[in-house]
Amino acid sequence: MKTVVKELEYEKVLAMAREKVQKPIKPALFWRWLIKTLSKGDLKKTQFVCRKTGMEKLGKHEPCLILMNHSCFLDLEIAESIMYPRPLNIVCTSDGFVGKNWLMRHIGCIPTNKFVTDFVLVRNMKYALEKLKSSVLMYPEASYSFDGTATPLPDTLGKCLKLLNVPVIVIRTYGAFAYNPLYNNLQLRKVKVSADVEYLLSPEEISQKSVDELNRILKERFTFDNWKWQQENNVLITEPFRADSLNRVLYKCCSCGTEGKMLGKGTQLKCGECGATWQLAENGFLELQTPLKVSGRNFRHVPDWFRWQREEVKKEIESGEYKIQADVDIYMMVNTKAIYKVGSGRLLHSQKGFVLDGCGGKLHYEQKPCESYSLYSDYFWYEIGDMICIGNMKELYYCFPKDAGDIAAKARIATEELYKLNHLALHL
């Protein structure tokens, strides 16, 4: 999927009118039918099946909050088909509205900026539930999973459940990540996809539980490992491109410790520094093809390797050595007319947070570690390239690293670990 991109001077973009805050629109039955109809082909290709638990408790016209794990675009088609003809207002990233604001609003989408404090979002969700009598679909992880496991949930989610005071439904998919993992450049695989739909909490149960209890329940439901699911169910990915760009996820060689020299191509992952090579088997395991470097590590399971990278980042932070510096192309979003390419600059990420300088010295932006619990970073974003996004409710800065290696995953990991460290310090 592509988006509208225009080149424009930084000062002209700053001077542009911002998008007006608008209330959600209840999607008409036509739009619900159209999305369901257009989704049939994709769901048929994946032989999609759905299992329901406790859904008889939900009234036919009773608005509810639907929480769903996020693996790929297929998630939306699944949710719309499962819940049809129930009207859904869908919380989605604001950049999804670029070039198609009218359409997105009329199919029921509610825009929000990822990992940015958005005071308007809950108000819009309450409006959809209480005034429009529409259900709300939300992906609480806010971003696609990099390594096929759950991404952090916001601490405010339990409080949000209490404010909304409606039944909570959880949709958990199986196979959607294997069908279209983010790292693999939108190359689809032949995989069967299914989903569990569960009536999780009633308004009465929500009122009886504390925010901490609600957060624990949600964390349990959003704990998963898509690679483990593939292995335990012997789901074979036979496509010859299954390891393409796996280096985006596994950016640090576990054999020699070098970063930025990994290359995923075809069915293999190889380190350009020490030559260590792994075969990504059809069942999802990594099989070492060469001897390890002395004292090197080996991981057969992708999430284990990713967790090791997280521990390595934590060590860098604790020792004061963590730093990412990259020359970047800078794009901005201030309204939904276009994503504006405003120039180039330098992005720095350290213990102090993000600093972005660019556009001939006209742009300077800082973002402290305590401002966001995670990072909106993405692979092959709108088919432009790997991206790191920082900003606030007024402006978003989309930074595309140039010749910096695979830093999107490391920057997200570091953002999460720095937030934990600073959040802990504030509460001591």
C-alpha cells in the first residue's frame, strides 16, 4: 500500500493549516457490506475459520470494545467479517487517512497518533459507543509485531476499560503473522489463518476489578509467540523468500556480536562480518550451517534471538554506551492531504531521548524518554523504506535512515527500555 507524498519546504509545511478535530461517523451498512465482500477473497485464500467463546452474552445491538492482536492488514478484514453486520469504529493510525480522509471517516475509522498522548481519542471512543451505538475496534499493541511476539500494552488500558464501561471482546489470530510478517516486504505466504473470539469482560466485571487487575488480564490475553505456534502445529512455510529481510528483526550477529552486517536472503540469514550462516527451515526454526565464532551464541528460535538483542541493548543503556546516530530523510505529517518530504538531517537517540536536527538548521526537535512507552517504527513503510517516527499531536516526523543499517528494531527496543528505566525512577 502506498500513500500520497509531496516535496515541500519545511517552513511552508509548518505554516499549513492543521487537521480539524472531528467526531467519528457511524459506518453505513453499505460500507460494512462492501468491506466484508471485498475481504472474502483474502479470507478464502487462507481457508479462514473462526471459533467463538461466550459471544452469546453480547446483545445483538449492544456496543462493545473489541481488542485484537495486530499482525498484518488481514486483521481488519478478519474483524469486519467476524463482527458483521455490527457497526465498527476502528482506531487506526492518522497517517492512514492521508489522501483518503473522506473514505476512512465514512468506513468508521478514528485517527490517532501512535505512542503519542492523545486526549481526544478516548472522548471519540466514548462518543462512538454511547452516541452512535457503534462498537469500537482497537489494536492495543498499536503496531505490528516485529518478532512475532506481543508488543507492550499501555498502562492506561485498564483505566480506559473503566471509562468506557462496555463489554470487552478479544480477537486472537493464528497464522496471520506467518501469512504476512512485517519484515518480509509484503510477500504473502500460503498459510491457513484462524481466530478465537472471546467475550472477555462484562461491564459488571470491569467495575469490580482494579485497574491493575484489568491490565494483568489483558496482558495474559496478549501474550503469544507466533513462531512457537508455527512449530508446535507443524505449519510449513515453503516459500523460497521466507528469510528475505529477516535481518530487520535479527540485526545483531549472535556469533560475533556485529550489528548491521546481517543479511536475510532467500531461505538464509548470514553475517557479513564473521560468515556465520543460518537456514530458516520450513517449520520456522533457525538451523546453523557454519561453525560458530569462539564464545559465540546460537539461537534456533527467532524470539529468543530478539530477546537476547533486548538484553544487549539494556546493557548498553546501563553502561551509558547506548547511542544511535543516522543521517535521515525527513518527512512530515501535519494534515491528511499528504506526507511532506521536507529535507534531510541527523537523528540521534541516546539516554536523553531523541534529537532531530535538519532542513538546513531550521528544524530542531527533542523527545524525552519518558514521553512514550514505545516507538512507532516500521519496515518498508508505505513502500518508501524503513522508518522511525517521533513527534506530538501537532507534527509528526518520519525519519528514513540512509546507510545506517537495520536500526528500526533497535530504536524501538531502546525506547521501551529507556521508558521503563525512567518510569521506574519517577516512582522510586
